[in-house]
Amino acid sequence: MTSSSRRARRGATLGAAGLIAALALAGCASDGGGGDGDNGNGDDAGGELNVASILPQTGQLAFLGPPEFAGIDLAQKELEEAGYPWPINVSHHDSGDTTTDIASQAADTVIADGADVVIGSASSGVSFTFIDKMIDANIVMISPANTAPDFTDYEDNDVYWRTAPSDVLQGRVLGNLMTGDGAANIGMIVLNDPYGTGLAENATIAIEAAGGSVVAEELYNPNETNFTTQVNNVMAADPDAIALITFEEASLIIPALIDAGATGDMFYFVDGNLSNSFDFPEGTLEGAQGTQPGAQADGDFRERLLEVDPELEDYNYAAESYDAVVLAALAAVQGGSPDSDTIKENLQDVSRDGTKCTEVAECLELLEAGEDIDYDGVSGPIEFDENGDPTTAVIGIYGYGADNRNEFVREEEGSM
């Protein structure tokens, strides 16, 4: 796959100003239904942008669903308020987790409904259960949270993209965080799937490069509920720190570790479990830390999200979900049609090497004026490479207080 395969073919597409004029002349004609999207023939200039999410409403990552859905809905709202040239239809579908077939069934539904772009899934393992269906249907798939390195070289016909960085970067930051805090002997409890093992591998590289050692790495399968063996083996190795590379199973693993003699300041979380929804006795997590890809959701962005969903407690991957929708929408405008072929041909181009813009209305105005844009999102600069990965990214570091809730501490920026 060459870099040019993900670049816009400007000479063959309709400019944004001409597009808007054409739509005005056509009375912004629409097919009138969420299932009439055009998945690839490029003649959908008078149609609709059909966005479907396949994200967790149930399962081990259900806590990630609300902020991701809020990010998508906020993007739709702000695009429409800025005068987006097509109607935007959004439908939300459950991805479940890898112990179910829910995501695959959802993929069948969104294909039948004529989605132009799918936002999802959160879990790398879940995405692997339906990515081939998206490739066969030629529907753009943008994950706001997949971090497994395996996607970088996946043969995807330019269908797959992600706004979250590969765990090559998060693993580096996680490993350096633990060794930088003085930990020399590190234990790990790791979900045995592409996400867990990939993140553990990259964290181990960083730990060993800093002179530390992984003294115990205990794997568990997605459907396990008893972690006695893993906990006993890790604690027997007398670790200075314990990396919990898990999903919501952390809620079962942590009490067992505490009973075995671990303390909260030994725990290092990752994006799959960095949550404010743990129900532990006060002080259980005091001193724990964790890593989360993406820039901190700042006050203004949080306020906008809360207008969409006032019940939000976590903000993980809300920014990446918002940016995924905005990038797809801007790519359609640059290419002149809200269909999958046009979106994938223009996604890389609107993310880099043009006039910088950060607000939806600003970006649309630049496109209408015929400008090439470089969208820098609320999650960071993004800048897709030829594999659909962001080339630069931010990893946030968070710390837990006595109330078992995490707060932003600092962030580290790195290149892939």
C-alpha cells in the first residue's frame, strides 16, 4: 500500500464551493431515508451522510460507550449547526465484547442500512470480528479507541482508520511511567487478546530499556471471572508495581490483589480500565496511576459533551469519536460526495499538509473557499499516515485520589 492510495484525487472531485452551489440549485435533494447511502460509486452528491456506530453498550467496555456516543452526537450537532451541506443520519449499535457475536450482527445491520462510515469498535479484539465485513462492503471504518499494533499492516483496502494511536506509544509511556516512579520489578495481569498482549509487549520493551524487569506476566481469557491463579503468581514474584492491562475485570482483580497484600499505589491502569465508576472502599485506589491515549478533554469540550449527555462520568475516547465523525464529514465535503470511496480518498488529505483549522465551521468555510485543510482535532493533531494511523499523538497520565476517582496529571506527546 503506497501513501498515494490514501491521498485525495483533487482533479477528479467536485470542489466544496461548487458542491454547495450545486446542492442549492438542487434544493439539497435527499433520498429521505437512513438506508439509502451510497457505499462507493461516488455519485451521492445530492444524498446523505450516513454514520453508524458499533460501540459498547454492554460488555466489558460498557463504560466507554457513553462518552463515545456523546462525542459522535456532538459532532453531528456541530456540523449541522455550521451548515453542513448534506443531512447527517446517525445510528448507534451495540458492539458487546469478544464473548458475544453482537458486533458481527451489528455490522450486518449497518451494511444492510447503507452506512457510509462506521465509527467503531472500542475493543481491538471486537473490531477484528467484523473488519473483514466492512472491507468486503467497502464501508469506511474509523475506530476511536483501537490501539492494537496489528491493525497497522492489515490488508484493508484503505477502509480502516483510527483516531487513537497504536499501543507502541502507550506501551512506551506506561513502561517509562512505572520505571520513572522507581519500580524495578514489575508484574502484569494481561487480557489475552490483541489489545492486551500488544500493549504488554510494548510496555515490556520500555521497561527493559530503562533497566527494569517484568517478573511476572499473567494472562487471562476474556470470559474468565476467577483470577486467583493470576493474582497469586504475580504477588509471589514480589513486584514493586503491577500493570493491570485489562478491561472491566479490574473490578474483580483489584480486591483480590488488595487481599493478597498489594496497595493502591502499586497499580497502573490503562485505557481499557481507567474509569471513575469503580465501587471500592474509600482509599482503595489512592496513589494509583494510569495512561489514556488522547489529549485531555478540556473544560469547554466537556461542557459541550454534557449538553449532549448530562449523565457522563467518564470522558475516555469522546474526543477521538468526535474527531472521527468530523474528519469523515470534512473528507466528504472535500471530495464532493458523502460516500465511502470519496471519504476514504480524502481522509488523509484533510488531516494534514494544508491550512490549519480546529473548529468545524472554520474548516467548512476554508473548504468552501477552495482551500486544502489540515484539521487538528480535540484529540490532538491526528495526521493520518498511509496505514490510516495517526502519526503523532498525546498520551495522558492520570492519578487516583482517596475518592477512587482519577484526575488529569500531565500528558506526553510522541510520534509513531
